[in-house]
Amino acid sequence: MFKILLINRYWFVLGLLLLCSTIDAQVRSGAAFLKMLPGARLQSMAGAHTAILDDPHAIFANPGTAGFLREWQWAASYTKWIADISNTSFIYGKAISTPWSRQSRFALGVQYQGVPEFNNNPAVLPPASASDFVASLSLGQPLTFFSDFISIGANLKYLSSSLAHYSARGFVYDFGLTARTTSFRLGKLAGALAFGAALNQNGKDLVFEQTGTPLPKTSRAGLAFYLGSHKGLNMVLSADYINVKDEKPYLAVGAEVMVNRILALNAGYDTGSDLFKKVSFGASIRLDHVGLSLGEAFPGRHNAFRLDFATLDDADFFSRTYRGSAAHFPTRPEFFQFVSPANDDSLMSPDVVLRWEKARDQDIYDKVTYHVLLDRDSSNIAYILSSYETNPELFMALLQSKLAFNGQTEHTFMPVDQLSCGDYYWAIAAIDQDEQVRFAEGPAGTIAHFVLPLPDVEIKDIEVEYNPYITMDDYHGRVTVTLHNNGEQPARNFKIRFVDEIDRLDYTLDALASASNDAILPDQPPSILEATIPHLAAGESQHVDFEWHSALLGIHKITAIADPDDHIVDVNRDNNLATKILHTVPKGVVSAFDSVNVLQTSTLLIDIPLITEITFDPNSFVVKEEYSQQKDLEPILKVIAERLQENPQMHIQLQGFADPNSDQATDSLANARAAAVTKTLIAFGVNEAQIDILPGSILPLKRMRSNEQDSEWLLEERRYVKITTNRENSHVLLRPLRHKDVQVEESDIRFTSDISSPAPLYQGSVHFSSDSAKDFCELVFTEDHKVPEVSWRPNLKTPQQWLNKKIQYYLSLTDSLGRQFRSATQELMLAEDAKVKRQILSVPLQFGKTDPLADFYWQELFEYAKETMVDSSIHLRFEGHACAIGSAEVNKRLSQARAQRFDREFKQFLRAKDESFSESIIQRIEAPVGLGESEPLSMQLTNGATVIGDNSTSLGRKLNRRIELVFYKNGIKH
């Protein structure tokens, strides 16, 4: 009973001293020492460290943060409590490689708390002391297979607790998980969130004698918010929710502000139910190799040392307490290794992706950039890397050196495309914002090696596709060079050079164009063309085309060179060159001297009025041959018959007349004359039903003129048959007869050529084609190297195949090398030079009057003239004519009156139309002219005969009594 009482009394006192007693009188868990977490920074922030990432002591609040420990570090802490109670701790952590990860972390730690001898009842009890000792092993593992920002961890702790001569021992387990976000930007500042959860103080009850005391099992959940910049002001806000067995849950919050990574101020507050004040404070100072340091020795290159101090304010029962801790840790990027390609590996692809592990940097506000160095000379990379240890500034400058590849990235890979073959060496420098550098490691150290096997590029052949067209430009064809890679590795990004040298100069294009025989070699270097081959795979063949241009015509030596600049390492360079002798193609021009007129024609057009009065000899009813038989012009009665057959609905009326002055005038004679005309028409094929015969008529006696010839001509025109039709059919029956007389003369087309060929020519021809005919003309060579002139006459027996059409022609040649060439297809218009010498539109008039023979002539004449005058460049003049009956003076006046009347009537006709262009036509009508009997209606036919307006015949005189419409265009009479 005494022993039990003693233990309970001592535990009661110790609980008060260790801040674990409360005003609650319920049964408590034991091992209160486990609830007192070490570390001054942790304690100054009220223990809100469940999600803190950058404090080694945080592993005691949440073992999940062990996965975010530095590559190595140590930390120690000391706490001076009330009544000379002290607390000391030490931990050492390091990254280790495990079978499942090279990013595993472990930490070893010890904690000791001692209570000096005390005795609150010396008369009854002897003095007693108490102590607690914890040895811990912490393991943390980032879940790199899922995310580098999630970690799990565990603590295994051995606890030994003693009070006076009583003691208890046991193992304690902690488990935790920590996750953080990637850094994000808030304005100019970087931020990150961290989350943590842990289940601590798990294990069996502590047994001092017989009664077990439960461990203070604790569950924690926390959140931390980091905000700041790498150099400048940093801030951390943290909050934990803590639930300890047999105690009420409470909330703890903490904050830290650090300036320039040198000085920090901390504060915390918790809502727990112990007897101390709720507010804690602290301060920190950091010595950094790249910031505040004590020379080169301390804290050492790439290291930092931090001192933390904390205090808890006075309480009602206890005085102020003080805590202190120190930590030493590295600041540069962590150890990382090459991934691929493996050292000394042989790669078959020129597109290489360099890969390496992530170089972790646990500074929340820092960022790592990877610099990739790749070169075919390892000494260049070694020199750059070695300079970092002796002269970091020189190292940073040398990073810009020109190498086979030099670049940087924030990723853990770098694609390098289109590498040529050979040995390559590479290194990766992980550089943080303080320009602290860590180099990737591999089996061979900090420089890795791989090789791309060599290619063997050979020029297999040079072929030429000659330009088949004969031109005057400097293009001769397309030269194709065939490349083949005999090696085991692709050849990349090499050049092929095409060299064109003159071997024998025959002439130049300039000399050819100027018809000169000067063939002096111009002072100019050989023509050189280059192309780049991006990729030629092993065993692959490629064809490279060059356009062959040269103004030097003759024999050339063509040379093709692969990789002339020795850009690639080739197995055999002897097969990188090939040569071929080539002839240029024929050059020059073939063209026609006369490309238009191959047929000259002269045309006379006469619109002859149809005279419908058929005259007879005295006392005769026999139709004269001039009206029924073909001579120079188609006979009038045949024309009328054809028009009646074309229009079977049309009817005509015939009425015969007898002249008492020259006939034995009887009605029967007049009727016989009408019957004779009817018979002639029926003979020409007219349906008799289309002919109506009117009763014959005897004309009254006529007073004869004094001029015997005039009287005879007048009496002839009184013995006749008159043919009429109704007004509707007049324009069909009486339309004029058009006569066309054509004279034809053929001519050759001559082609000239200045085409010359370096190789002898032995065959050639000129080919012609229209849309309906083809022809050709063989060449006769008088010189081996020249194309002769050519003459060609098309076959005009069927002129419609060639005339007034676009004729295509080209020259084809074959030289002694078997090469075939042709000129470009050209076009030639084989036109007929058709000239209308004269065009007459005549209107027959009544004898001695200004009226036409029929009224319908007015409308027909004026409509035709108006339509012709729509062309604003055409002018019009009316010319009046007369027959030879009467004196020349009378006929002159009569013809002038006829011209003036038609001029006047046409202008009135236009004004009555009231059309917009009427005035324009009137302004282009010239003054009318009367020519009397001076110009009978005539034309010069091919046989030289003058016909039509013969005043010795009744028909001729009627034709001479006429009005002619003369059209002018640009001052030229139509």
C-alpha cells in the first residue's frame, strides 16, 4: 500500500511539472514525456508542426514529414524547465537508397528528460528523482511512383521511464502522411500549401509494477501555408487539430516571419487545458553559405546553420521557461543520377532523349534548373565542370560555351534531335537560384558517354533528265544524284555539293542571242549548288535533284560531292565523289516570218435590186434570155421562182401590158406576155396556184421625144409584164440580190531559226495542227549543229481546216546522242486577207421621179441604215444616180433631188423614232450628192467583164435609176 501511494504521489508531482496535469480529476494516460515534442521552433509555434516541411523536429509531430528531410542534417535542442527540469534531444537524418527507392529518408534520434532529486515529505519519504529516455528511428518515403509531393513515414521509439527505484520500458510507434502542393504564384510571391495527419504514441501500456498505464495516444491533423520569395520576406502560417487520449481536443496555431533567410520571429497559441499560458514566442537566426556566414569554414560550402529560441510566458504556478535548438543542413540540390541513355550505350536513332533523376531541393521557395551539356569531346565538358570547384563565376560563364548541344530546362529530360554519328559525352548540372550546383552522377562519374555508329555515304550515280524544250533560257534539265548509306547508322544534316565546270565551250547564250560566233570563255568560277540532307538512314538510298542552269553552251563536267565540309564521320570518304560529262541542250528560237496572211482575197459586194418588170421585144411575148438564163448574174425569174418555192403561202400577181406606139396592141398580146412569164416560172418549179394573172392592159399612146434613142428606150419599157405581191410579202419577194466576186492568191509561210546544238543533229521536223487538220514539214540539214530555215504551204483545197483558225506549231529534233527535243508550242493565225473593195446598197427608183419602185423600200432602207449607224465611228452619205434617158444636165438635177429627198426622209424617220442615239446618227450624215448618169451600176468581175448597169438594156437602165447608201468608217469608204 505504501509503494502504491508513493508512486501515485510522485507521478502527480511530475505531471504538474511536465504540464500534463489538468483540472480534470479523471484517470489519465501515462508517459506524459512523449507529449512534449522537442525543438525550439516547434515549441515557439505552439507545437503546430503537423504540416511543417522545413524543420527536422517536425518528424516527432508527424513522421510523414520525414520524406521531406534534407539530404543530410542534424539537429539538437535543449529545454530548461521549472524546478531544474531539463530536456535534451539530438537527431541525425540522411537520404538512403533502398530496394524500392533512392529517395528514402531515415533519422536517428535520442531524447532525455531529467528531474533532479526532490522530497516534499522528508520526514516520511526518502529523496527521489525521475528521468525519461527515448531512442527513435524514423523512416520517410516520398511516393515517387505517384507524386514527389506526397510522403508517408513512421517512427519507432524505445521508451525508458524511471521514477525513484521504479521503471518501465516499451516500444512506441508513430505513423503519418504529409502532402504538399507545387509552388504557385500569388502576385510576385511564391506560395505552397502543405497538409499532414499523424497517429502518434501507439503501443502497449507502460507497466511499472502490476498496473498498466496507457500511452498518451495522439491523433493530429494540420495545415501549413507558405508564402514568400527566395530572397526577401518569407511567412509560414500553420494550424493543428490535436486530440490526446483522455484529454479534450484542442487547436494550436503558429506563425513565422523570416527576413532574407537570416532572422525570423515566431509566435504560437494553443487552446489546450494545461496550466501554462497559451501564448509562445521565439526567434531564429540562420547562417548560410550564400548569405550570412562565418567565413568559408562555417557553416560550410552549400550548407546552412540555424539557431532557434523559444519561451513560454509566466503562468500562475510556474515561472518563464526557455528553449533552444540548433540545426545544420545542406542547401544545394540533392544527389541525382543519369537515367538514360546508359553509359557507353550504342544508340541507333539520331533523335536522342537525355533523361536524369530529379534533383530535389527542399527549400520551399527555391527552383532548380537543369543545364544540359553535350559534346563529342569529353575534355570540353570536363573543363566546364571542374571550373565550378575553383571559380564558380567562371563556371557560370562557361555554361554558354559552344558545344554540340547546350541548353537548359526545368524538366528531367531533354530531346536532342538529328545528331550526327560518333561518340558523345554529356553532363547535367542542377542549378538553384543561388547558383549552387549539383552534377548528375553515373558509373563513370559526372560525365556520361554514348555512341552513334558511323554511316558510310556513297554517291551511286549521276543521272540527268534533259529539258525537252528548246528555249533561250539557261535551263538544261534536272540532274539527279543518287546517295546510298552503306553504314550501320543514319547520316544527318550533311551537305551535297553540285559543281558544274565547262569542258568545251561552243558558244554562250549572249552570243547566240546576238547572232555572234564569239565563244570566249567568260571569267567566272564554276557553278556550285548545295543542298542539305537532313537524314539518310542506314541502308537507305535518296535522290537529290539539282536544276542545271548554265549560259555556257557545250560540254560540261559535273561533279557531285557528299559531305564536302567533313561534317559527319564517314567510314569511307573515297566514295563520296562522282563525276559525269554532259552536253548542254539545243538553244535558240524558231519563228515565222509571216504568221498571218497565207491567202489573199479581194471581194466585191453588190446588193442588186430585184427588178419585177419583164420587158419584151415589139409584138413579142417571148421571155428574153436576160430574165430566164444564167449569165454573169442569176436571172430574175429564177430568183423569184426560188423565193416562191421557199414561201409556198406567198402569191404573186402578173399583169401584161402592150404599147400602141410600138406594138400591134391587143389585149391578147398583153395576156400572152403574162402567160409566157407564168410558164417560165412554172418551169422553174413554181406552183401554178401561187400565180394570179390579171387581165392584160393596153397603154395609152405616148408622145415621142425628139431624141430617137431616148424614144426607143422609153417604148421598150412600155412592153412588159409587171410582177407584184401584197405588202406583207414585198420584203421577202423583192429583197436585193447580193453578188460576191472573190480573187484568191496563196503564199508560203517561212520559218527562221537560230537554234544550235552542241551535239550533231540528224533528224527534225516542224509540226502543224488546227482543230480539224494536221501537217508536218521535214527539215533538211545543211549544217550538223544548226537548224535550217523552213517553208510551209498549207493545203488550201479545204481552206476551212486552216483559215481563220489558231494553228499550233512546234519544232522537234533528235541529236546524235539520241536525245529528243522540241520547241514550245506556238500559235499562228492562218488568216485570209479578205478585203471588200466596194459595198453597194442600191434602191431602184421610178423613171423621172424620186420615189422608189415600191413603197416598202422606205422602211427596209431606213432600218438597215439605222442599224449600221449604231457604230458611232461610221458616217453616211446618200448618192443619187440616173439612167441615160434624157440630157446629162436634167439627169444631174434629178439625181441631186433624189439624194436630197432620201437624206431628208431618213432624218425625219430618225427623229420620229425619238431614240437616244438618233441625234448622234443625224450628226454623222454627210451632205447628199447627185452624180447623174456618170456612174452606171457596174462591177469588175474576175473575168474582167463590166455588167449590171448597162444603159442599152431595159434592165440596166432600171438599175441605174437608183439611190446608193455610202458608209464611211474613220474616213474610209465602205
